[in-house]
Amino acid sequence: MNDTVTQARLSMRLDSYLRNYTEKTVRNNTFYRTEWNSVWQVADTARTNNTLTPELVDDVRVALNKL
């Protein structure tokens, strides 16, 4: 999972999810916002270390859809 093309594609998906998150009107449900923040931090750290996996990116998508 550390090849450059795979990491770039996963990173682009993360960027898309972050854009969607900032465009959404986030309800005041702190549980889901807390879940989003924790999942996002893990994925962003993995992106920095070039260790993103499809599972991490999918976790971000799931947290985004719960908002």
C-alpha cells in the first residue's frame, strides 16, 4: 500500500471527504463530530506517513455520512 500512485489516489479521496465535511452543515451532535475528528486525525497522520489504507479512507467516509 505504500506505492506512490495508491497513496496519491487515497489522498485525493481524503481531500474530497474533507471538502464535503466543510460544505456540510454539521449538526450539533458532538458524538458524530468527535468520531469524525478522531477518524480524520488518524487518516491525516497516515497520509503524512504514506501509510494510508483503503480501510482508513473508508472509515472517514463512514464518519462523514453519519454527520
